[in-house]
Amino acid sequence: MSAPLPLRNIAIIAHVDHGKTTLVDQLFRQSGTFRDNQRVEERAMDSNDLEKERGITILAKPTSIEWEGLRINIVDTPGHADFGAEVERILSMVDGVVLLVDSSEGAMPQTKFVTGKALGLGLKPIVVVNKIDRPDGRAEEVLDEVFDLFVSLDANDEQLDFPVLYASGRNGYASEDIEAREGTLEPLFKLIRDHVPAPNLDVDAPFSFLATLLDRDNFMGRVLTGRVQSGVVKMNDPIRAMDRQGNVIETGRASKLMTFRGLDRVPVEEARAGDIIALAGLEKATVAHTIADPSVSEPIQSQPIDPPTLAMRFAVNDSPLAGREGDKVTSRLIRDRLMREAETNVAIRVTESEDKDSFEVAGRGELQLGVVIETMRREGFELGISRPRVLFKEDENGARTEPYETVVIDVDDEHSGTVVEKMQRRKAELTDMRPSGMGKTRITFSAPSRGLIGYHGEFLSDTRGTGIMNRLFEKYGPYKGQIEGRLNGVLISNGSGEANAYALNNLEDRGILFVAPQEKLYEGMVIGENAKPDDLEVNPMKAKQLSNVRSSGKDDAIRLTPPKVMTLEQAIAYIDDDEMVEVTPQSIRLRKVYLDPNERKRMSRKKADA
């Protein structure tokens, strides 16, 4: 058998939209991973539908390229802290990181999150200032910001002495020269070869492997991905799985071994220490478990995962329109699907309610839970989703604490006053405010997560859609007391039927409508936002009374303002405590938890008495 190629394992870290996946595309092309005539989609690493649509990396994925006799295993890390559980485990598989920063936006909060984890593990960084050809680029200032960031994250002297390249991922060049505007990525390949250490692991010790990713395959069953920490494993070798305490969970055989070549998983006969592989053959082992030779009794220590900070209730859809659009509507199917999700996504916690009809799902943030809901709805599920609530804790003195987030906002100068005022109303503290050039201001806050629920839509309205907000979990801090919620009430349908243009035309003066004519409605469904603070029950089905004088033809002249259509995340952020979102494969509807108006009154009285 031929000797294995020299190996380098690296992770690529970047904030959302800083060009990480595009750069990986170019690394594939210039290393010869793709044939010249091979048709390859843009952003090849963003493989699932949601990643393509949103332009963000949600799942961590390994890949591999060969360049001049060197094998480079690359792990694409999520750019958003909501998916941080992926990041923490992934970094244990690599020996170096490439930090990619935008030449205009600089180091952002999500970059800080992943970089802090990488530096804490002692990994040596390579800094690539990307999009160097942007007209508003400020590469030297960005480099200073990165250095300051490393200092604030307690980087050691060796990590602070990092090499720098200036690149354009889209145009496929990197250079040490800040003025370069053409070339290839060869300087980056050379830097990875020379700067990132080879895996320094013991090939002669018994086989051990830490599972960092889990997925399912219809033919192979569970497939565990991770890096071989020691020894050599061959096809059909006996193996066993241990938990973090060293208890044996199951024994079995390595029925399938695969390594990564480009975008594909390729079967191999054996894998050695340092290789990133996918392994099948076990039925119970999961993420953070050690898979090893039967002679090994000590588990590999895995990184502890940051705790969830936000929870939502996933309930069976009990609206009058339930079961018309989805084919997975029972609590058993919802439970099985959520348990499968919690198994592969270790940042999520699922607890079943006493009535067995709903489940509390706790995660890192609205985006992470929103992605779970969106994935389930595309699979044919119907769900009722409650308003997100933060998870409180108690400190050593028994005082209540709540999660805080660092919020970095980039806005046009003219909107900065409004943003500061709104954030302070939500109990946020201003920690930094500085001009960022091109008529923009960068404002940094420390804010309780509770106050940020539902703010994003209002923020976009206040900044005319031009503001950019980035959030990152910061700490658990003192409870901030009451925070004002949504200022406006809602318009509630008082009956069931189809929305009528004549009725909606009369309701437009009352506020903003969420429904269009001919849309199916039911009693208790939220059909719009009231211009006043109170909820208002209205009749959106009321037809025009016809007579000899009033003919139906005159209704053709009605011109309605297009309804406000909310995305899933907007709907979840908009609802109040007594409301929920009905999610089906085709629709997103807002409704009251209690559809009957008498029941609503009874419950609000009970709450007031309590």
C-alpha cells in the first residue's frame, strides 16, 4: 500500500457573508479537485436548500483537497453563533484556522465567537483580508481591529504573530501585497503548508476517535464523523463506544470507513491518526462519544457545549384548518422528529409536556430554532409555535439572572439616534459608538436577550431597511425587570370563512392587514395589526348588502393595499405571549392561543388575578 500523503487539517472561520464558501470554491478549482469541464454549482459547500436560500452556513462540513502532494482537510464552520454547537466540536478536529474578514466590515461579533474558541484551543491562525477589491475597503484598519480582537481574546505571543494575506475569493487570488489585484491562491496553499502544523498524533497507539458530527444514511444507518486521534482502524475492526465518563455504551464493528475527497465521501480500507473520517457500524453512539479499540478504557475529553438560552413550545396544530396542508400532524411524529434533531444537534434540548401534546425546545437563539421549524415544515409537518422565552438562571446568592447579548449595529448616521433610543427602552446599555466611514455609524450594546425578541422587524422599519444587526451571546447577568413589549394590539377575526375584499377595504383604516381577499380564516385568527394598543375583534368576511341600488359590480373598483406577509422568523418575533404561529408546509398564520373570545377573557382575568 502506498504511503499516506502529508496532511494538514484546517478550519475556515468567517462572519456571515464575508465570502468563506466562495473562497473554498476557488480552492477546489485551483487545486484540480474539479475537472475543467465539470459543472459545479456556486457555493458548493452550502449543500442544503436552506443554506443556499439564506446564503449562510448552518451545518459544519468537512472536505478535502490535494495540492502538490499535500492533502488539506478543510472544515467549513457556521458563521452564526446560533449554530455554535457545531463550531465547538469541529475545532477539536483541526490543527490551524484560516480567519477570513471582510476588508470593509472587519471583525464582526460572530467572528469573535468562533475565533475565541479557536484561540482558546491553542490553534495558530492565518488571517485573510477578503474582498480587497471593494471600493469601500479599509484593509489596514481591519487588520488593526483583528489584532485588537486577538489581544482581547487573550491570544498568546505565537498566535499574535500571525501571517496575513490580502485576497479576493470571488476572483481567485491572494497575495502578501495589499495592492495586488490579480494572481492565484498559491500563496494561501503555501501558507497552509508552512504555517499549519501536521497532526502530531500517535499512529502506533490503539485506535481512538471522537465523534463530532452525526448524520443518517438510509443504507449505512448512523454515520459518525470526526478525526482519528490515535492508531489505525481497518474495515471490520472491532470497536466500542464510550460516553464522557468512560461507560461503554455499545460494541460493534467498523462496517464502513470513508474519507472526504472534494465534496464526496469515498470508501477506504483503513484510516490513520490525523485523518478526518466518517465511520458506520454503531447504533447508539452519538456526538461527543469516544469510538475506540476494545483495549482503550479512557474516553477522549470533548469540549463542553454552551447552554441553550431560549425556548419555544412546539405543539400539535389544533386550528380549524389543521391537517389540510401537511401529512405529519400527530404528537408522536413531532416527538420522534424533535428527538432525532436533538440527537444530531447537541445545542438543542427537548422536553415533553405533561399533556404529551406539546414539547419545549430550548436552543441558542431565534435563528437556530427558526431553521429547525422551517426544515420540519418542508418535511410536511404542521405545528403550533409559541412566543420564544428566555431561560433564566439563579446565581450563587439565589438572585435571578438572564442571558445578555452583545449587539453590533451598523446604521446610516441619520438613524443612529432612533436606534439608541429604542435599544435603551429595551434595557440595553450602550458600550461603544464610532463612525465607520461612508456616512455610517457602528454602535455596540450589551442587551438582555429578552428585550431583543421581536425587535428586528421594528429595527428594519426604523432604518428604512439599511441597518445591519449582529448578535452574540455574551453572559448571564442580573435580571433587568419589566421590559415593554409590542406597543400595538391586533385585529382578530370573529368568525370563520373567506376574507372579503369589501370588508378588508373597510378595515384598512383600523391598521395594517396580514391577509388578502379569498384567504381562509377562522375565529381567533390574527388578521392584522391594530393602530391602537388594544386587541380588536372584527368581521373580515362581511359582504356588501346587495339591492336594486347597490350592484355587486361596483366592488371591482376596490383597491386594497397589499397585505404585510411575514416570514417565519418575523412571525415568531412578532407574536405576544397569548398568541402563537400556525406553521404548515404552505402557510404561516398568526392566531390567539385561545380561539374562543370568552375563553380569552377568562384567561386574561385569571392572569390579572395572579
